[in-house]
Amino acid sequence: MYASAQTVVRPCSENKLLISELETNSCPFLKKSIYGWTLINMDRLDKDILNRIQSKFPVTSRPFKVLGEEFSISEAAMIRRVERLVSDGYIRRLGASFDSKRLGFTSTLCAARVPSEKLEDFVDVLHSYQGITHNYRRVHEYNIWFTFIGESKEEILNNLADISKKTGIRDILNLPAKKSFKINVEFEI
Amino acid sequence: MFLSDLDKKIIREIQTDLSITPEPFLEIARRLDIPEETLLSKIQDLIDNGYIRRLGATLRHRRLGINANAMSVWMGSHKEVERAGTIMASFKEVTHCYERCTLPAWKYNLYAMIHGKTKEGCFEIARRISERTGLKEYKLLFSTEEFKKTSMEYF
């Protein structure tokens, strides 16, 4: 069953990404030209493939053959391109995304007010919970914003109380959704 | 549709990475010791019944030039929010839109994640949303650091 929050500990450094680095010229994936920013190592076909495979991945025995046929390239060529898009870091994951509510889980958005000297410790504690899937620093007095998925509201509330106890951070807002108007994380490249 | 133990095993397999090989589903079917056709039809059932929202690639959008990510938060009556949420959802730059509970310390009740190429672009989209929805009280919270971005591991 669902792994308990305490048993799964992931190092946060792996996923840590300084956005300011990416917004400057140092981003290795963007090249500035007279036409503006362009993506290195990517042609129109790569972009079309990215636009195609964000959803409706063929549920069939030879999915890359089917995708290849759509673009008039061979199965092997399609596999090579998708492999490269993964190894170049454009694709984070190829798999299924679920409706957590439909699976019987509950989710919420939380905001915490954390002084800078306690930030690192607080983030480390947060990341020891497997259900915390997204965590951002934002420019606001509530400076840490994270999503929390759990098996029940009670589990999330208990975990938030534990986090407060462990870190001394008391000011955490729990802002569960009342209604969802849209979830669509597909991007047109 | 009730989730069986086999369904949960399948979910565990496909919530991580499919292998980029000619027969990725056959590999999973072998691990689960079921025929490939059974696996394919079970996955199709999970899609048709709304358990799987999307099967495909999740992009690192920042690497693709979509660098600015603003959480816009808005304030309105329940009735205003009903209408505004639908309008916000129609913007292609908005990836997520939710009505959320409020607290004494936090009065904003409608949220829209705006993705753009620049901060200015995000402000411009928010301005257009404000015009279209009539909601005047809003804020954009830009992210300055991404500490964690993963997919949930269920079961």
C-alpha cells in the first residue's frame, strides 16, 4: 500500500533548481540570437514530437512505431529522438499522471512563513514527506508554497502539525481546493 | 470501477518511467506476469474511467523557454469566482485554476497558475484576466526557487 510519509526520504538537492540561473544567459539550453531565444539541439520535428507526446501516448504493443508512422519516420528513429529529448532534459518523465482524488487520495496547497535562517531546515523536513510533491519559494511574506497529497485530510493535518513541531514554524496555511476549474499541464512548444 | 490489486500494481508501474524501447508495455506485463493484451486493456480502462488523467511526457518547461511561473491569487464572492474560474480556465497560459478555502490570514480564494516566457508577459496575462473577469483584487506570486517538483507515488 501507500508508503508512509516517514519511510521515504529523498535528498532535496537533486530536485533543487535555481530559477535565477535559468533566467540569465547562463542557461545552457537557450541560445540568444538576433531572432531571440532558441533551443539548442532541437529541430522542428523534435518540437512537434514534444507537442504530440504530452498526452495520448499510444496504448499499444509498439507505441513508438505508431508514433513514428504519424511523423513518417521509423520506429528506431522515433526511439532515438525521444531518448535524446529525455537525456537533454526536455522530458522529465514519460508515464501516467493520475487524478489523485479519483484514486481516493486528497490534496491541498499550503503556505508557510519561514524566516530565512530557518529555511533550509524547514525545506529538508518538508521533503522527508513523500506526499509533498511540489515546493517553491515565492516572493511574499508567505514565502514557501507546497502541495501535499495524502490518504485523508486527517493524515495531512497530522503531518502539518508534526512539521510545525519539528521545525518550530507555526504559521502554515492549509488551503484545500473547493473546486477545480482546470488542470492541463500541456505546453505548446 | 473498483481498483483491484492488479490495477494498483499497474499504477505503481506506470507512475514512473516507461522504458523507451520498442515494447515498453511488454516489459511491464512480464514483470507483472500477465499477458500484454491484459495490461493494455487494463491501462485503457484506467484512462476511460478517469483514473489516469494523462499518459505521456511531462516536460521540463523551464528548459523549453517557459521561464516565468506566477501563481496568481484573486479575491471575489463565491458567485463571481464561479464565473471568473471558467474564464481563467479558457486562457491557454493558465495551467491550473482552483477555488480554495480562505483563512483569516489569507482572503484570496481563486488561484490561477500562469506560465509565460517573461515576468512582464505574466503581468500582461493577469491584466487581461482582470479585464475579462472584472476581478480587481489580485496578486502575482513569482517563484524564485524550485525546491521540489516530482510526481506522486501512489500505492
